[in-house]
Amino acid sequence: MITIALSKGRIFEETTPLLAAAGIVALENPESSRKLILPTNCDDVRLIIVRATDVPTYVQHGAADIGIAGKDVLDEHGGAGLYQPLDLNIARCKMMVAVREGFDYQGSIRRGARLKVVTKYVKTAREHFAAKGMHVDLIKLYGSMELGPLVGLADAIVDLVSTGGTLRANHLQAVEEISAISSRLVVNQAAFKLKRERLQSIMDAFARAVNAG
């Protein structure tokens, strides 16, 4: 049995054509089904639906053979014990630093000000600001990052930005790009040795679909 770990929402939607290219079709829609393990049209393949942040953990520990996770999640996780053979080029966005409109971010950097930053990407933010030689106080939040600068909790946020619409609606502006983000295929290294032929066929189908797209 091949177990594939996926998360709901955008990643699942954009993965569906890749799965189809490998001849794999989910028999139930995770958005409407309450099931966490979904059968497919292939007797030897099942999908498990987990939180996006948990995908690397399921794959690392062998509860899933392969999974699809954003680079943002993998950067925070560290990617230990995971084979990352393919950038799927889906769920694309950017990791950005954003501040209130009118906040002098560059001036603050020049003055050596110690900024307060809210983010759920603590490892990514710490490494970014350390590389710039900036001193920051990181505050971890799990949602509504944009609220932080608006109510005085922080000077800046580090978060994923897709269209920028949420920033604009909350009078924030992106001031610095940290990295480009897309979703990657991750593979359990032990599973790849034991189930190499089947997993390789899926990976090859994914690669052809990505290249064709």
C-alpha cells in the first residue's frame, strides 16, 4: 500500500491533476467528506488528509510514504529524513516582511532599531533577520498576522503573500521578500528503498505533468 499525505484546500486542488497524471483519482472529496483516509481508484494507493504543517512529520516517521508540502512548511520543519526530489511548482506565493503603511522600515534598519515581529514562521524569520544583522523580538501567532501591527503588538509581520489583497485591505505593505514558495514532493527515504518501483512511477508521472504544465 502506498500512502500519500495531503492537506485540504489549495494544495489538494492543485495536486489533483498531478495525481490524475499518475492514474490516481480520489474516490471522495476531502472538502465534503469527514473521512481522513480516502480510498482511490488504485487498490494500492490511499490518501490521508492532514494539516499542512503536519505533512513532513507523517512522511518523516513513515506514516505516509510520500506527501506534498509547501517550502514554507519544510523550511520550518527542517526536512530531516526527507527526500525532496521535485518542486511541483504549485501553490506558489512569497514569504514576505510587511509593515503598516507609512512605517519607515528601512529607516528603522539603518537606525539599528529593535523591531517586534509577529509570525508563525519563527525559524524562517529568525534566520532571515540574523543574516541581515538585525535584532528582533519574535512573537509567534497562528493566525491573523495582519492584526499585529494594527493594534501595536508588533512593528512587522513575516507571512505568506499571494495576491497581496489581505495586506492592502488592512493597510499593510510588503517591504521585503524573504523567499519564493511553492509546494514540493517529499518522500520517506526508507519507503523509497522498499517501494522504489511504484513510488518512482508516481514521481515520474508527476515530473512529466509539471514539465508539461
